[in-house]
Amino acid sequence: MKPKLKELLFVSFTIEHYHPFATQKLILNALLFIIALIALILIPMNYFLTHTPSLIFVDIILFTLSLYALYQLRQKGNYHLAAWIGSTMLFGVFMILIHLYQGKDFSLV
């Protein structure tokens, strides 16, 4: 059975009882979904507006890793791996962007 668009956009796992860990899962789900959406928007923007292949490559990697982390979170239920991928991904992308811009245009702020 194919999932509906509503199930893909919103939480696709069930929470039987309230627990603080459930809130963490929801926040991680929202964070990864927003990262994937922003990366998907930035890929054509960087392609058509900035013409910077390195930024396009970083956005593609960001989009791919966030989709993989969402897959681990929603389908496999591997919350620790999804959180680790998300944290490492954001830290790595920030370091790559600081290196690419070399402190210009307020990239260190």
C-alpha cells in the first residue's frame, strides 16, 4: 500500500503513549523534513542564480542525507542513527560553507 501525501508530509509513525522521547522524535522528524525542503528549494536557486557548482553539490548532498535520515527515522525506526546523521550533516555543511566562503559575506556570523 502506497503512503498518502499527508502521511509523507506529516508524521508517519505512531505514538501509543506520551513520553518525552516521543517529543524528541517529532522534533527530529520536523527538523529533517524542513532541512530536506530547504535543500530542495536551494538546488535550483543556486543553479539558476549563483551558478556555483560547489554550492549545488553541497545542497544535493544535504538533500540526500536528510532524505536518508528521514528514511531511517520513519521506516526503520532507527532514531539514534537519524539524529546522528542530522547532527553530523548540519555541522559538516556549516564547516563546508565556512570553508567555501572563507569568512566573506558574513559567513562566520
